[in-house]
Amino acid sequence: MNEILTFTRDMAAAIFHVLDAKAPYGTYGCTGSGAVKSWADIARAVFEAANGNDGKVVPVSTADYYARAAGPIAPRPAHSALDLSRLESVGFRMPDWEEELGEYLKTL
């Protein structure tokens, strides 16, 4: 699974920008910008920043994770990064999620 984190304050800023700019009606992708990573990569970054032990993170495939599930599993996209071009076309640039994660972890 490939992901990009999105922080609430960034999403709120994007929404208010679209509203204040009276942007055209439609669907706007809104996620953090930057490199697309796996959940394992994201967990490694958090573990490394929090206590320097990113080597403790062991990747698990989605199929393996849900292999013992008792009930039906909602399908998940293999790649959930969104196209930010429409948001950028109205003058808003989402911050890089890795920089935002670093800032967030400093507050803990």
C-alpha cells in the first residue's frame, strides 16, 4: 500500500483557501505533498524520530495482515495518493507530509 499522510490543520487550510478563493465547484484532491511511501516506511520514520529504533518495524503485506480475518474486509486501494493539481491551480500548495510529520513529532 502506498500512502501519503495528511494533517488536519493542512486540510483545514486547504478547505478554507478553496472557499475564500471562490474556486470552481468540483472535486479537489487534498493530501500532504511529497513522496509516496508504504505504511511500513511511515512507521519507520515515526519509530526513528521517536526513539531511534526504526529497525523494529517489520513490513506486512495487506494480504498477510487480513489473512486471519473472520469477516469480510473492505477493499483498499493499492495506491491512495491523490492528484493535487486542481488544488494547486487555485493557488494552494499542500505542505510536504514528511516535513509536517517531523514538526508534529517535535511537539510530542
